[in-house]
Amino acid sequence: MKIAVIGTGYVGLVTGTCFAETGNQVVCVDVDQKKIAALRSGKTPIYEPGLDVLLARNIKEERISFTDDLTKAVEDALVIFLALPTPAGADGAADLKYVLQVAEQLGSLITTYKIIVNKSTVPVGTAEKVSAILSKRLSSSLFDVVSNPEFLREGVAVDDFLKPERVVIGTTSERATKIMADLYSPFVRQGNPIYFMDARSAEMTKYAANSFLAMKISFMNEIANLCERTGANVDWVRIGIGSDQRIGKRFLFPGIGYGGSCFPKDVLALNLTAQEHEYDFKLLQSVLAVNTLQKKRLVQKLSQYFDHNLQGRQFALWGLAFKPETDDIRDAPSVDIIGELLAAGATVKVYDPVATENVRQLFGDQLLYSESQYEALQDADALLILTEWSEFRNPDFEKIKRNLKAPVIFDGRNVYALEKMKEQGFHYESIGRSSIN
Ligand SMILES: NC(=O)C1=CN([C@@H]2O[C@H](COP(=O)(O)OP(=O)(O)OC[C@H]3O[C@@H](n4cnc5c(N)ncnc54)[C@H](O)[C@@H]3O)[C@@H](O)[C@H]2O)C=CC1
Ligand SMILES: O=C(O)[C@H]1O[C@H](OP(=O)(O)OP(=O)(O)OC[C@H]2O[C@@H](n3ccc(=O)[nH]c3=O)[C@H](O)[C@@H]2O)[C@H](O)[C@@H](O)[C@@H]1O
């Protein structure tokens, strides 16, 4: 099948590459010419394990190509995916300008039947808005607009796309249903379902999924905070409740608040949708409030330890990405934490296996940067762990002690066992686990 993917960010690139991998002919379009030039030479602008190999293979086999020419890209395509940004606008609502602008452009380019598939996360009613724009210039027999929200996670995006737990497709058109079922058939062969529904339900499903997951995390963060006050250990509580299949083991890890390019903006956007419909979504507002507070927890603990005066202290930060296996720092808790430490007059030295360059672009020479995790510790009064990269899980504790000014660790991701830290002689504080020092 001939496919065009508009927008070669995280979602567009993975979507295009995975459809090429299953034998389709894919053209990816972006307005960012630097990105297009890099992608043509096989360089992925994002760090995503496995994507480079897949991309190189499909470029070589000439199943995927990249262009900034929208007209040429959509000419032969039967299916056009929109993988465009939908950032939070000034009021928190999803900004639809990219999606609606491209819809206007497509209205003047389409001459034969096409399916416009929206992969971006968009508020309920967007498919109808796109249809209305296309209808200004095109007869309804020339297009169908489909909502096909994407559920991939950064860091394991290729796997999530190739083996999805489910595919959600919002359309009531029989013609589009058949084509979409055909396109996705290689990915759902293992018995994972495709759910066809109306576009409004598909759009809402995406926000409900992200908001529910964010709620799970905020709930566990509050349980963790209460564990600290009551002397319970959240590790045990997590295991204790997670074995109930109605609750599930996953997404119960407390920490320094959820981050990333989607949960923060999507929870905000769903709350705005509720407000627009005069519905007071109390639970969502709490999810947002809890997350804002949780991002401050680690610095509060640190500040308390240093008698509420961080001025002139130096801290080493391990991990900057919003989660492991990505270089993405969009809405990462680390960005807030760095801001707070700098505002308190502290010196901050950072290390991350892949995200350092993105942080450098944001903070420039306000920070000290380290090439190695141990070098980052030199002259530091304490180590803060902000991302649970696997290389931090089993470090040389003697070397940590030698390099730090004092054996003090504030762990925002509960990476180490309390017993081990006591045995090693660290002052160790984590989330939801009473210190046993
Ligand atoms: N990043 C993720 O893990 C996931 C993101 N989503 C959703 O997918 C959508 C896209 O997200 P990302 O890929 O992260 O965005 P992104 O911001 O990384 O990439 C968007 C791309 O679109 C390009 N673009 C902007 N205007 C354009 C135009 N007029 N024509 C062609 N290209 C244009 C940009 O240059 C950029 O390369 C968002 O709605 C997001 O909420 C959904 C699931 C997962
Ligand atoms: O819409 C999206 O963009 C995507 O958002 C999330 O994926 P992603 O942002 O890549 O990352 P997650 O693995 O969900 O983690 C999000 C944040 O929650 C935090 N988290 C996650 C799990 C947990 O138990 N505790 C916790 O604090 C992570 O540290 C991270 O900051 C969803 O998991 C995807 O299904 C969705 O497609």
C-alpha cells in the first residue's frame, strides 16, 4: 500500500518505518529540512533502541523515503497519516494549529480517494473538524477521516508498534475500515485486537488511557508519601497490591512525578475538555496537583537534610531524561529539579548516558557537565538519582564514597535496597521507604 506520513517526530518516524518494514511504500514529510536531510542519510534525530537498524534496512530496500514536498508525497498515497505536534496551548488545551493547517493544505491537493488518518493525540471532535475543512473543497467521496490514536512508549516504541496490545481505529466508513484492517493485519496477527469504533470514542480513548496511567502514578506517589509518615515501605505495598490482577503490577512505581511529552500535556488537555463541557473533573485536577508537588519532593528532602540552605553546595545528578532509554527531556522532572537547585544557589553537575546535549541546549553554562557518572560526583555534597538507567543499578559504591564529599544519596527512583545502603554506610533517602540508617 502507498502511504504518506506527515510529521517525522517520534510517532511519525516510528509509524513510517514500521509500515515500511511490513512491505508498504512510505513517504515521510516534514517541514524541518535539516531533519529530512539527516533522515535521508539514515540518521534518526531521536534516540530509540532498534530504530536505526530498521530505518537503514528500509532505506536500502527503497521502501521508505523522506521529503519536504507535501504535494509530491501525497500524490500517490492511499493513506495519509498525520503525526503532527499537538502541544499544550497557553490555556493548557491541545493546540490544533499544525493539524488544521495541514488539513487546509490537503484540501487543495487531493484529487483521488484518500484516507486521512490522525495519529496525533487530539481532543474529541477533531476528526469532524478535519472533515469539515476538507469538505470545503472536496466531495465527500474523495476522502475519509479516521482517528487512529497511538499508544507507543518512547524507548520501546518499535516493539510497541510492531506488537501492539491493541489498535484503536475510529471510523464508521466501511471503505476505510477495510483498508485500515488490511494495513494493520501484520501487527495484530498474534491475536492482539483491532477495535473499530466511532472517531469521538477513539479520540477519547487516547486521553482516557494516558490520564488513567498518570492517575495510577499520582496515586502511588501519594501512597509513598503516606508510607514515609507511617513507617511503611512502598516497595512492599506496591508488590502487595500489584498482585491483585484487578490492579495490575505495572505503573505502580512512585518517584519524582511523571514527565515526558505526553502525560503532562494530555492530562491538562482532558481537564480543559471537561471544563469546556462544564464538567468538573475533580480526579484529574488532583492528578495534576499531586504531580506538581511530587516533582518538588526530592529537593524538599535535600533541603531539610542541609538545614534549609543549599547556597554554595554542589550536587551531582545522575539521569536527566524523563525515563530510561530515551534522550527526551520534554517536561522531565530533572528540568524542574535543576531549576530549583540553581534558584537555591547550588552548583549542579550532571550526567546522563544520552540526554546531556538536550539539557545543555536548555541550561547552557549554568551547569557543569560530566562525561562519566563517577566524575560527576567529585566535589559534590550529595548524589541525586533522577532517572533509573540500568547503568546506575549496580555501581561501584566504594568509588561513589571516594568521589563524593560525604556518603549522601537522594534517590528519586528507589534504585537501591535500603539494607545495602545501610551496609555501605550511606545516608540514603528515597521515595516512600523509611530510611533504616
Ligand atoms: N512521543 C510519543 O511518545 C507519543 C506522541 N503521541 C502524539 O503524537 C503526536 C506527535 O508527537 P511527536 O512525534 O512526539 O511530535 P514531535 O514534536 O516530536 O514531531 C512532530 C514533527 O512534525 C513536524 N511538523 C510540524 N508541522 C509540520 C507540517 N506542517 N508539515 C510536516 N511536518 C510538520 C515537526 O517538524 C516535527 O518533526 C502528538 O500529538 C503526541 O501527543 C502519541 C503517542 C506517543
Ligand atoms: O501518549 C504518549 O506519548 C505515550 O505516553 C506514555 O509513554 P511515555 O511518555 O513514552 O512514557 P511512560 O513509560 O509512560 O512514562 C511516563 C512517565 O511516567 C513515569 N512513571 C511511569 C511508570 C511508573 O510506574 N512510575 C512513573 O513515575 C516515568 O518515569 C515517566 O516520567 C504512555 O505510556 C504511552 O502509552 C503513550 O503512547
